[in-house]
Amino acid sequence: MQKSRSDDGEDPRGGPSHRDFQPGAWLAGTGPESDIAICTRVRLARNLAGFPFAPSLDDTESERLYAFITDRLAQPGLPVRLNVLDLEPVDELERSMLVERHLISRELASSTRHTGVAYDSRESVAIMINEEDHLRIQVFSSGLQPDEAWARMESLDDTLMQRLPMAWSEEFGFLTSCPTNTGTGLRLSVMLHLPGLVWSEEIDKATNVAQKISLAVRGLYGEGSRALGDFYQVSNQITLGRDESEIQGDVMLAVGRILQWEREVREALLRGAARVKTLDRVHRALGTLERAQILTSEEALGCLSALRFGIHTQLVEGFTAGAVNQALLLSQPAHLQRYTRQTLTPEERDQRRAQMLRELLGCTP
């Protein structure tokens, strides 16, 4: 296929290079089991003693809390260097980009309180300020790395507890706005790419495995989101009365079973008569990416999911998983508009998305 961009990665129309839009740690495509396990995230919910919980914060208290937290985060000695971004002056497009990069939640992006986010240059750590809790601390590791992610989180949490007065109860543990987070405040989640289970119509059975042990199964952007592009997040729902090792054990038990199931299904899809149907599905998706003039976000994610499957099962050549991961990010509405330096209507986005994916993947219509 003919390349439609220069070798140095510059957009031929003089726009920004796609290299300016590299995915963060959650979509780096490295680490154990990374063909299926996209990333591991550890999140802690924390609140500060002496301040009302978020639902009761008025504007004055919200400003005071924000200033107090950001002052403490700016002090030297954290195990990771963080940049603090005040979200108050940030426009809707920039906030949407942060959501698409998993640095902030949709709830934080739409909040009217004084909010912010602190994150490192690798986007492997992100601390949301003034979300549902005063602090939502996130650590990301590419692939399936719960021990590595927890070790970094534990170091960061210990340091934060030395400089911030956390709300704590001897009876209940860490106090949170939502009772389901009380206790450890820990949410461990693993994002999985499960096209095999979806295509074989086994996904409902697989998610039931997680739900039977009180785990949540959500879509690409967490709570309330759909499983676009065959991406699913598996996480614990209960923190009260469970310590960190028990939570990790529950999540990894379910994730391990789903990983094994996905691999078995993939092998079945590559054998006998099923192989022809699988090849057809992957190459139809590739053909759409090569030729389509209009692509919605959902269509693009579906096609890129199939291409990613084809790369990891060696059904297609000439593409890298890294390029597909980057395409997954850039095809999202906010990234697409920043990439093109244009404010686009939904219809214009669908046209520009198809064009951008051809450029990024080296295809020509």
C-alpha cells in the first residue's frame, strides 16, 4: 500500500505530526499479556479531614481545598514529578481530550467546582482533584502488572498521607463520598481486549464469571460507558471489609479466567471453517479502513479492534500494534479535532476520521 505521509511523520498538509499525539501509559502496548490486557489501573479514593465531602462543598470551600491540595502536591519529595493542571480555564475540547486519555473522568470534566488534575510526563500517574472525592489517585501500568502498579501506588499514597490529613475511621477505614469505596478506597481494574469472546458470542458468559464474585464489568471509559471496540474493564466493586491483597486476588482470579477463555476462543477461531470467517472479518475491517470515506467513532473502533486482533494473531502483515493503539486514540472526537486543528461538526468528524486513519495506517483509497 502506498504511503500518504512523509517519512518523518509530518502531516502532508502542514498540520501537526501524529507523533505529537502518542498514547499515555494506559495504551502503550507493552507489558505482560499486552495482546489482550491493555492496561492495569490502581485507583485510590481519598478525602481530607477538616473539609466537607465533595457533595457538600460550596464554592469558597472548594477553592480553599483546591489551593491546599495543590500547594502540598507542589512540595518536593513525591516519588514522581507531577504537573498540576487547573481545569477552571480549560475549554471543553481540552477536557474531552483528558477524558479520552483516561487522565480525568467524565464527571470531573463536567464539574462546576474548582477542579484540577496532576499527572506525570509519562501519564502513568494522574491525581484528580475535587471529583466525587477530594482526591482520586490513579496509577497506570501497560499490560497486566497489578504488583508493579500497586507498588508505585503504595509509595505515592504513603507520601501523600505524610503531607495531607486524610479522613480516616478506626472502624471503617478511609472515608469516602460513596459507601462502596469506604475502607481501602481501592479500585483495581484491568482493561481487556476481547474480540474473540465477542465474535463467538461468549462475552456474556465471560462477564458473568466476574459478576458472580461481585466484580464490575464496564466499557472503555468506565462506569456508565459501553464496551466499544471489544474493550472491557474488569474491577472490584466492594472495598469495605476487604484488604488490598484480597481485592487483588478477586480481580486477578476473574481476569485470569477471562484471559484463558479469550486465548482458547482465539485458537478456535483460527482453526478449520472458523478460520475463513475470521479472516474475512479481519480483512473486511481492513478494507473499510482503506476505502471508507465516512467513519463514526464506533465504526472506527470496531474496525481497529479487528485489525488489532489480526496483528496479534498474525492474520495481517504490514501494521504494528503501536500504530493501531495510536489510531484508537486519535480517532476519538476530541483528539481528532485537535489533530486537524479544526472545530468539526459530527458529520465532518466522520469524514475527517476516515481520512486520518488512512493517513496514519499508510492506506490510500
